[in-house]
Amino acid sequence: MKRITILTATFLCLFGLMESPAQNTQSSRNMEKLKLTQEWDNTFPKSDKVSHSKVTFVNRYGITLAADLYVPKTTAGGKLPAIAVSGPFGAVKEQSSGLYAQTLAERGFLTIAFDPSFTGESGGQPRYIASPDINTEDFSAAVDYLATRPDVDAERIGIVGICGWGGFAINAAANDTRIKATVASTMYDISRCSANGYFDANDNADARYKMRQELNAQRTEDYRTGTYPRTVMNPKPADDAPQFMKDYYDYYKTERGYHPRSINSGLGWNKTSNLAFLNAPILAYADEIRSAVLLIHGEKAHSRYFSEDTFKKLKGDNKELMIIPGAVHTDLYDRTDVIPFDKLEEFFKKYLK
């Protein structure tokens, strides 16, 4: 027994889980000074039913995140249930996530829509990269911020992830027990899509090895030149292109959803950004989520299989899959006549009561 105790203590010390008497500490509030746009430049109309302001908070990696805060103007008093929203993958808070956040605030929730690390108005270098670990952490950092606001009930916090951020939301729910309710709307599993291609068409070791060779060669070139070339996002599709590519173009590259800070509207991802996802299946512990989860997807979405397969992994009677008849992937970005906000309100009121 004594030997086990010593080994356990050694293990805890190695991973920093036991404090040394001489352990140094530093403030987690050393936030980067961000340049935040103060005028309304969102892709949807501003609501007169909520108060809107800019806020910042820092994640566990020291990256300062920028967010739009939406507070209902009419409340019953007391502390409010709160919801953090992000996505789609490569979008900014002035697009879909802000629309979701503002609409839910109109329905009585205090909400934030945040830009992920390395993108939009948030900090982090180099720019325009994604990380399965850090982006999952971004959701938990949003929970940190909400849980410590005096006007929020820390026991009533939920999250919404849209598109690729639906996958990060599921991953965050598996890891962060403070999250009481999770919605993943028109979700992608970015790890699966990166490693296997659409519909798992390239799910083999040789295909992944070829990708790793190409991406690591790009890493060498990036380091040699001191630059980070970016991808081309959503170019004008050919007439015979898949319909979902035309749908992406219609949202991100037209007046409907274009935003100059959005990666998907033109800035492009860092070319090596996907490398981390090849080795990191983000939904590995989805079956251990005990809190409530609602998956929403369009019937005609090319990505529908991500939600259906994720739902098969979930356990418990507080999990639900909702399929929207006739809807495609991008309909759930901004079409308020398609996004089931009544269902979202009902779900969050039930599980954040």
C-alpha cells in the first residue's frame, strides 16, 4: 500500500496535479489587447430586444478571445441561464453564431458568440489555424467567463456549436461537466472529415500517410520562408460541382453571409491547419456524456451522416436527434424559417431550469 501511495504521488507531481510549497503562480487575466470593431457589422439585423456589447476572456492557453455579448432587455430578475455559441468552422461571430446567440437572448438567455482562437477578432499566433484541443478549450473558456459573471447562474450554462463547431461542442460536453446542455447544429466531425474525406471515401492508411507527407513538407517550407501560405476557400463552383459547394459559395461569398474577417469568405486557412486533426479523433468519448445533447440536421444535408453517427454513440434518455425536412447544410446557418429556434428554446429551458 505504501508503494502504491508513493507511486501515485509521483504520478501526480509529474503531471502537475499536486502543488509544491514553492510553486510559482501567475495571473490568468493577462489578456492580450485586442482591436475590436465597435460598430455593428454583423450579417443579420440588430435586435432591439437585447443589449449588445463586446467582451473578452482568456483561455487556458493564454489566448484572448473576443465575443459579442447579448443580454435580454426584459428579464424576470435574478441570475440568468447562459449559452455560449460558436461556428461554423472558419466563420466569425458576426455570421451564424451571432444570429443564434442574439435569437436565444431574445428568448431569455444571456448569450455570447465568440471567435475561436487564431481567427476573427480573437488573439493567437499564427493566424488562421485550428486545433482539436485548443478549440475544444475555447468552449470551456467561454464557460469560465459565463460562470463567473454576477448575472449568470453557473449551474445553468449550455453551449451551441454550428457545423464543425458542433463536433467541438460534443467534445467539450464530454470533458466539461459544467456544461449542462449542448446543441450541435448541422455538425461536422472535423477530425473524421480531415482523416477520411467526405463519406469516409479515403479512410485508409495510405491516403492519410500521403496527406501527412504533403502537410509536413509544407511545414518545412513554412519554417524555411517564415511564412504561412493559406488555402483558397469556397471559390466560385463549376456548374457540375456538388450542390453543397454551391451552397457554401452562396452563403460565404455573397451578400447573404459574406464577412471580411471570415476565413470561409476569403481569407483561407493556414495550409497545415488540418495536420493536428489526423491524429485526434475528437468524438472518442462522446458515449460518456451525461448531460443533455440535442443534434439538429437537415434532411438533405450532405453532412447529415455526422449527426446520425454521433447520435448512435450517445447514451442516456436525455439525447435527441432532430432532422429538419427538406433542409440542406447551410439552411441551418441563417434561415430563421428553418432553424428550429422554438425547439432550442424548449430544450434549453428544460435542461437549464
